[in-house]
Amino acid sequence: MIILGIETSCDDTAAAVVGSEGTVYSSCRASDLGIHSSFGGVVPEIASRQHLSNLLPVVSLALRESGLEPKDMQAIAGTYGPGLAGSLLVGLSAAKALAWAWELPFVGVNHLEGHLAATFLEESSVSLPLVALLVSGAHTLLVEVRRPGEYRLLGQTRDDAAGEAYDKVARMLGFGYPGGPHIDEAAKLGDPKAFLLPRAMRDFPFEFSFSGLKNAVRLTLQSQPHADVADLSASFQAAVVDTLTSKLDAAIREVGAKSVAIGGGVAANSALRGAVKQLGVTHEIASYVPSLAYCTDNAAMIAFAGSWHVNEHGDGSSSLDLGVAPRLPLA
Ligand code: KG4
Ligand code: ZN
């Protein structure tokens, strides 16, 4: 079964054509980082307007690159939450309109389930149960995956998401948006022990908090305005990665997991990727680290997650009345 997926939950306008057995025929994305970068973050109103102008060209490109036509599609999947309401509305409306016009089943997809699906897209037989850490600009959560569609939330952040902390600290250090890749690069040249920064929520094995860490960097910069940027980047990154890794470690034990995976934009982080691979070795379980293109927002993961819910006869499809759900939980 072949599915067209559409994703517009934040600032990336993305479309992809994916087979339910995992073939990615095309995966296209337009992002206007230049525009948002000059504001130091995503401006919701601008993101919605950019989606409006980018959406149809990106969908056309995804179809063209796939070498397929609308008549070859068996369903259309679109993200309906969580995310920015105005951004979601553009992609969801387009997905529903195309499904109606092409007389195809439509399925609404949870963006977080999409990030989880990225692992399954690249791995044909994932060992279950899986412990997954979803870390993006808006979310940090730890989840047990018993099988696709069956999730148990183990814990999440009480304040900032890991990616949000990266972006805010990057701004303090004078880097552009998104900040994660800049800190990741700078950290490679710094000493992770140069500054002692807090590892929060030690007494709550599956809960996260990053606002204190962010504030500790702010206070460090206030007292030492000429602190070495590489050292501070490395020390911040060590605090984030230590925290994420120790909670993943506890979750693997709690669940008796057969595998561990990461997903979301922060899963592109080189130190986190290395630490998760090491966790797999330590626990003698499989570790899945998605390709960079499937860590950050993309529509292939949305199309693939859609294929878990709908079949070519339309069983499991969503109503065309489905609205956006900006705060949609995973489980
Ligand atoms: O999943 P994503 O593309 O969008 C959301 O759903 O939020 O994640 C974007 C986040 C940003 O906060 C960005 O700074 C972070 O992912 N990010 C990284 C890296 N690449 C992207 N964080 C740390 N290291 C990276 N290499
Ligand atoms: Zn995302």
C-alpha cells in the first residue's frame, strides 16, 4: 500500500510518498530557517504563511520525485497534532482536501507517533518491548512501546523540552536558530568538565527538567562573560546527554526492554547518538538511532505511521471532520 504523507506541525513543510512495507519513494521538505533564524525561534504566524505558500509545491515535488501519480496512492496521512495550531491547520486541511478530491481514505497522524515510527521505517524487525526517548524542540518523553500503536508513557519533562534548552542556550552563546547543531559542533572542541552544571530530577527516574540547567548557563555567563564558548557548550551538552542517558538506562531496566531507540530533532545530536549505541552494548540489546533525515521533522515518518492505522479499503481512516489538536498526547 502506498501513502502520501503531509507534515506541517512546526516550521518544516514536508511531503513524502512511502510504502507500508517501508519503501520511501520520496521525502521532500521546505524549511525557512533563514526567516525564523533572524527572530531567534519559530514565529507561528510566519510559519503558517510559509506553509501556505510551500505546501502545494512540496507535495508536487514529492509526487514527481516518487515517479508515481495520485492514482497510485491508496491513502493520505496528515499530522493533526501536537504542534502549532496555525501550522497544523494548513497541512491537515490540504491532506483532507486531497483525500476528498482524489477519493482516497484520509488518516490523521500524531506527530509524536511519527517520530517513533521513524525507527520502524528503517528497521524491518524491531525487538519489542522497545524503550524510546522522544526529544525535540517541543517534547521530551520516555515511552514503552509494546508494539506499534500500544504505548505506555513512562515520564516527560516538567518544563522545557531538551531541544528548547539547546535553542535557548545557543541564543545566549550567540548562535543562530536552531541552536542544537551549533552547540553539537562547538562541544566537539570543548572540555565537558570545564563547568559543573546541574543534572536535574535525580530522584524521579523518568521525569525531566531543563529550565534549571538553562538558568545555570545564564548565571555562568553573567559571572564569567568571557567564558569559553566551546567549553560551555561541551559542559551543557554533557549535562543534557548524561541526564537523558541515565533516564533511558533506568527505563530499560524497568521495562525489561529488548531494544532502545531515540527520535525527534535532538536525536540528531552526535553525543546522544553515541551514548544510546553504548547503552545497547551495555545492556546487550538492540539500539536504534534513526538517520539524520528521519530525526528532524519529515513526512516519511508521518506516512509510515499512517500506514499502521489505515488499510487500502479505508478501514481505520479518520473523519474529514478531524480538527487540529495542538496539545495531543502520545498516550
Ligand atoms: O523534531 P524537530 O525537528 O522539531 C520539533 O518537533 O520540535 O526538533 C527540532 C529541535 C530543535 O530544538 C533543534 O535545536 C534540535 O531539534 N536539534 C538538535 C540537533 N539538531 C537539531 N539538538 C541537539 N543536537 C543536534 N545536532
Ligand atoms: Zn518533531
